[in-house]
Amino acid sequence: MRFSDLLGRVDKVRGKNGRYTASCPAHPDKSPSLALRELDDGRILLHCFGGCSTDEVLGALGLDMNDLFPEKLDSSTAPIRNPFSAADLLRIIHMETLIVNICAEDLSRGISITHSDRERLKLAAERISEAARYANV
């Protein structure tokens, strides 16, 4: 799939130079929470800061993971680099630490967190760890 075709399937698209935000089609999105980026080799990255998985976003668009990759990747010419910029990683970590902070505040006040809150907290921890891995921390 071409990146421009993907952008045509989502609403409230903003951005330029291969980095865009849009409304996430997998949940009611009042302000754009879906980050989309095209890499030099044609791969497409997307991340919903509202918590939707990539599979959920793609499913809402009638797509699958194969649509995020070009027909053939030529490993001899594809640049090898981190797919996320430092700014992208900081944004991801910032959003996920907000989840951690909210849960920590509730727990410090003696408020129990729900099962879904625990699952979202677990996802936040995984995303923070993954961002740290990409940053080679």
C-alpha cells in the first residue's frame, strides 16, 4: 500500500515530510491521536496514543500488517537506522508515563485500580521498555 493511500483512509490528517497525525479509526477520537510515518524504505509505522493496537487500527481500516510493508525490501539498499526519532520516542514515553502516573496517584490515595486499568498499566510499561530498547538505553 502506498502511504498516500493510507492517509486517504483516515480523517483530520495533519503533518508533512512523512510524519503525520490523524484521528484513529479504531476508537472515538476527538483530537488526532494516531501517528503515521513513512520510512525511507517504504515501510509504514503507526501508533495510536489512545491505546489502540496496530491490529485494531488496521482492522478498522480494512487492512492488515502486510499493508504496512512495501512489496519487496531490498536489504542491500535499505538504510539501517532506528525507525523512530528521539522526539518520537520521547512522545511515546511521555504519553505512557501519564498512564503510570495516574495509576500511581490512585494507588497512593488508596483507590483500587480496575482490571482494565491494570492491563493498560502493563501495556504502558511494555511500551516504555520498547521505547528504551529503540533508544539503546
